[in-house]
Amino acid sequence: MRVQRIDVFHVAMTLRAPFRTSFGVTHERHCLLIRLEADGVEGWGEVVADAAPLYSEETVETAWHILRDFLVPAVLGRSFDSPREFRASYAHVRRHPMAKAGLEGAFWDAWSRARGLPLWRALGGTKDRVEVGVSIGIQEDVPALLRAIESFQAQGYRRFKIKIEPGWDVDVVREVRRALGDIPLMVDANSAYTLADASHLAQLDRFDLMMIEQPLAHDDLVDHAELQRQLRTPICLDESVHHADDLRKAARIGACRILNVKVGRVGGLTEVQAIDRLARQLGIPLWCGGMLETGIGRLHNVALATLPGFTLPGDTSGSDRYWLEDVIDPPVTVDPDGTIAVPQQPGIGHQVREDRIQRVTRRRATYRANGAA
């Protein structure tokens, strides 16, 4: 497939409600949407980098620069037989996984559409429905948190993740267990603790949590291994694992019993395939994490969650979890049994509404094989 045109949209979408983590509070979500045309077939991807370098060092600005000056020139006007070959064309560019993932995702979408395949089948997925959970930010108080969980229970969500930070952790989990019993529950620390907090975090063992996600530094493996030796609760890594080889190292030293996979963090769907194969060999369960994606990124997440190694409910909530109006039609919806039906149409399987994208676009760049506008 010859890449003929690439459009990059910088969009800003207001969240239905503010989302608070240990990083801070998000009111408006900035990201980049990418439309790629190859052999007359359109594909869409999403760069999940945010406006500020909090979750990772990448931002909307750095991704815009890397796409414009390095990634787009590496692929524009060239022909590729597969997503793997497409990805290899910019392998010389170090890091910047979110920019790479957004561009590769657009090619994956176009490539699967050209073959008449749903994206999940092109990836090697095996499920026609995926189980979903929900991530709940830090609330103003425990009653507000309980109301949020109960509301999501009524909508069918099967697994609940609550954000924690020092001062909002053990006592909060205790109250959730007391009020709601043995619901499937996990906590996400977003690197808010250090190894010196091990004895405090060990108090979470009494609550039979599914996992504690990324309690220590975003770039650490060694201290997580030491912490895991002191905890019964499984540690799930997120920010520390950027590719399959990181998973291999983490598993070897005992730093990781479960892995959260975010396509933007690992650099694209091709790397997700490699992580899926390795995780199944190692016996490490996977689940799909979320980055407050629009419907475009959300549909990519639904597709990757169909891979056989993804055995735990992910953070792939419905569109209405975050947006009054999504950029796809129809929106992603969660059925009463806590699952999302996997699209059966080619590519990501839903219509992308460019009219809605235009309404939230801050800037746009168009690159053509015969020149840029």
C-alpha cells in the first residue's frame, strides 16, 4: 500500500467530568488524531500524549514535532506490504512511542480495511466480545467514590479500579470493601509511592485486591521486585514496561505478575502483538489500560483486547464515560453484562465523524506525497 496523504488534527475535548489522579486533575483532553490514506483507503489512529509531560515525557507538542519532521517523511509516498514493514521504516527514531503508535494505528486501520478485515481479526484476536472495567479518579470524599462505583455497577461494569495516593489509600479501600463487599477491585498508584512505603502498602493485602498498579517510580523494575517480595497482592506494571523486552526483564526478577498494556506506551499494535506472545509464554495475564481516548483510540483498544493473552477486564469504558459527544458513530457502548461487542466491519468498524473532529480541532496539518499544505 502506497501512503498518499496524512492529516494530523490537534483536538481538545472537554471531559464530561474532571478526572483526578496523583498526577493532577484533567478537565480538557488534548490529543492528536491521524488520518492516513493509502491506495485510496482511509485509516485512523490516535496519539494519546497529553498537553503536559506527566504520565510520560511525550506531549502533544513533541508528538506534533516528531510526526512532522521525522515520522511522516519516513512513510509518505512509500509503499508497504505490512504494518511490520511500515513500522520498520522509522525504527531509527528513538523513543516517542505515542507518536509512533498513532501513526502505525492509522496504517493498521487502512491495511485491515483494504483486506476487508476487522482490525481485531487482522491483529490475530480471538474474541467477539471483551470484558471491561472502569477506572475511577480520586474523589472529593468516600461517599462520592461509593456513589460512583454503584453507578458504574448499574451500567454493567465488571471490574473497578480506584486511583490512590498517600492519604487516599488504605482507609479508602477499607470503606469500599465494607460498603460493597467482594466486588472485583484493584488500585492504581501512578508511581505515587517509594519502597519506604512498603509496610504501609502491605496493609492493602487484607482487602483481597486483584492487583496494585505501578506503585513505585515510572522507570523502575528493581524496587518493584523488592516490593513484590513483601506483598501478597500482585503488582501490575504500567509505566515501567515499554516493550516486550522490558516485560522479559521484569518477569525474570519478579517485578511483575500482571501487565497493563497501553498501545501508546509501547509504540503501536505490532509491539502489542509481541507482548501478547511473550506474556502467554510467561504466564502473565494482560489487560488493556486507558488514556482517556476518543472513540478512535478506544476502538483500537477494543481490538487489541481480543488478543488471547488479554484475560483480565480492561479500562475500555464506553464513550459516554468521558464524552458528551464522541468523534465516532455509533459510540462505543457497554452492554448490561459488562462487555463490549467487537465491531464486525472492516478496520476499526465505526464511522469517524470528521464534522465533529473539526469542531474540536485547534490546528491541522495535511501532508501529501506530492507536497505539504
